[in-house]
Amino acid sequence: MGNVQSFFSRCEEALALASRMENPLLIYHYDCDGIACGSIIAGWLESLKKPYDMLSVRKLDEELAQSLGQRKELILADVGSGSAFLEQLKGDVLIIDHHQPAHKAHLQANPHLFGFDGGSELSAAGCAYFVFRQAVDLGIVGAVGDIQQPFCSLNRLMLEEAVRQGAAAISTDLLLFGKNSRPLIQFLEYADEPYIPGISGNRENCIRLLSELGIELKENENWRTYYDLKPDEKRRLVSALADYVSLRVSPEAACQLTGEVISLSRRQPHTELCDASEFSTLLNACGRNGQPQLGVAVCLSRPGAYEKAQALLAEHRRNLRDGISFAAQNIQDLGKFLFLDARGVIADSIIGVVAGMLFIGQREKPILAISLDESGKIKLSARATRKLVRQGLNLGKILSESSLAVGGVGGGHNIAAGATIPPERLDEFLLEFSKRL
Ligand SMILES: [Mn+2]
């Protein structure tokens, strides 16, 4: 159990240090949590009219750190705690992070240092919220992006504050994407998390289901969204989908259709930004497609940014859908695990997401998916289910050991892990992997 009071007093020290800075360079990690964290800090700096520069990184490496030697003031967002080489840096450095600390240099606001698990109890964006006490909704979006739901501990505390401030509301609802932003037919047709066999990708069945339920598709001339439905229409749709999945997939899968949904009330109505989970997908799409600064612009409500990000998201989701339908047709059962060879078909930046989306319900085995990175190496992504993890499976360990055995590198979490290996040693790797499962 962590110590809330000492964590909060560290947050106050962090705020004091940031307040003393006059023109910092703000470096942030390019994923959803990093973008949200960086945006909270940038918003705070702007509110005080402090000049600053901002730089996104995929990884903070030593070379970059050395090139920063000239900078007198640095703020690191969602990076830094794991980089021992930062010890050499002079000047004022503030680290706001939630990764396992590998050094003690500089002022670090990091929940790990106070007995909290940064993997599940608070993300970097949440940490930034507790330091700057601004934009609580971005704190939530960052945590959702780092898959920290259901919220507990410091995350739960932040969520409760958001509800009290009127910035967020919690409900139990469908988890499908597009509740605010998609017409009903596309809402069902493009369902991918979870993927609903017979509904996802099948427009006719979607239209038939909605008409059987007596749900009008339009109101006046406008396409209705899920959030436009009346309460009893919502109930009918949810229970019809649950019956459908329960019969065709499994009752366990039906339970995964609904869950805790966090809506955000200070963002532009009828957009993805009103839903914490959809907002996080939008930021991930920006980051993974090389435009993290666009994600920051969306977080800071810059004019025109949302429209650009939405177009990027549409493309990202199209890639994901194509990836999933390729995966559904090409997945092989190799005995101890399922294998997807997507070399040349699915980009290495989304292969892990696709592997994670492959349907959950009937899956009793881990999935290993492969694609090629820019340099022609094989990028591997493995995903397990919660049940397998409960039974003791640790993919991070297995992937790290079996990639090492073939001259690659890998690692990650027990439920999701990745690795890169030389292309000519794939067969050897598969044997090593299988042996360790
Ligand atoms: Mn993070």
C-alpha cells in the first residue's frame, strides 16, 4: 500500500521546481499517456505565459540526452525514470513518470517511489494531474491509454475528483467504439473491441438487427448515434447484442461487451473526445502515425486539430480493420499457441494492437503475431488472456528468454509482450517459444 501523503508532498515539490523554470524544454513520450501528460504540463506552462519548447520521443536514449546538455531546464513526461544515464545531466531536471525507476537523480514525481504500482495505480498523465491540478480529464485519458482500467488506488482518487469537478461521469455501458461519433449502422458494423462475429463487418445484419429492435436510424435528417438513443432503446440494443454474442461466441464474451465507461463533459460534444476510451484511441492514432504533436494540439483544444486527428484516426482504424480481417482468416493453430504471420501485410506499428483485438471469448491459447519492421527484422507481438495469466503464464519472461536465445531482444508484461529477432532465425525462435510455454 502506497503512502498518499508523501506522494502528494513530492508532487508539491515538483510544482515548485516547475514554477521556478523560465523556459523549459518539455520532452514527452509519443504514446497516449505521454501525449496526455505532456499536454497537462504544456497547458499549465501556457496558463502562466511561460515560454517553452516541446519534443516527442519514442525512446529516450543516451545520444539524445547528451545533445540536451545545453538546456538548463528540462521536464520529462512519461519518460526518464528508467534512464540511468540522465544522472550525468546538469541543470534543473523534473521527471514526471510512472515507469520503474532505475536511478535516483533529479526530482522525480513517480508513484513507484511511494509504494504505488505505476503499472496499474497511476499513469504519467495522472501523475501530472496531481502535480499541476489541471485538466483532470487528460489524466483519465492517459490512464485509459495505458490500460489501467478498472481504476483503483490513485487512479480512482483522480476519477472521483473529476466526477466532483463535473469533468467526468461514470456509467456501465457498451464498450464499443463510436458511441458519440458514429451513426448506429457504422457503430455496429465497425465494432472491433470486442469483435462481434456476424455483426462486425456485416452491414446487412446490422441494419436487420436495428430494424428488428424497432430502432429508428435517423431523427429528422440526422443519423442517430448510440448516445442519441432513449434509455429503453439502449437497453434493447445492449441485451440483443449480449444474447447474440452469448449464443454465437460464449457467455463470457457477452460479459465483455459492457463495462465501466467514463464520459468527459468538458470536451466538444458529439466527438470521440467525450469518451475517455475513444479519446485515448485518438491520441494513440496520432502517436503511432508519427504525429504526437497533433495529439497535443487536440488536448489543448487548438482550432482545427480535432478534425485533422479524426481523419488520421479514420485511416488508423481502417488499417486495424483490414488487419483484423486478415488475421481472422490467416491465423494458424500451432498446438500450444496461435500464430499469425502478417509479414508484409500488417505494419509493425499496429501488429500488437491487432493481436490484442483478436477475439477474446473462445480463445484459450496465447497469440503470437509477426510482422516486419523498417529494417527488415521480424517484430513479434504476443498476447495472452487474463485467465492464462492467472494460471501463471508470463509472456514478458518467455519472450525475453526465447528472443535472447536467437540473438534478438524482447520483453514486456505478463499479458502482452514484444520482441525483435533476425529474420533468418524465426523457426528456431518458434521452437524456443513453444518449449517455454
Ligand atoms: Mn505511460
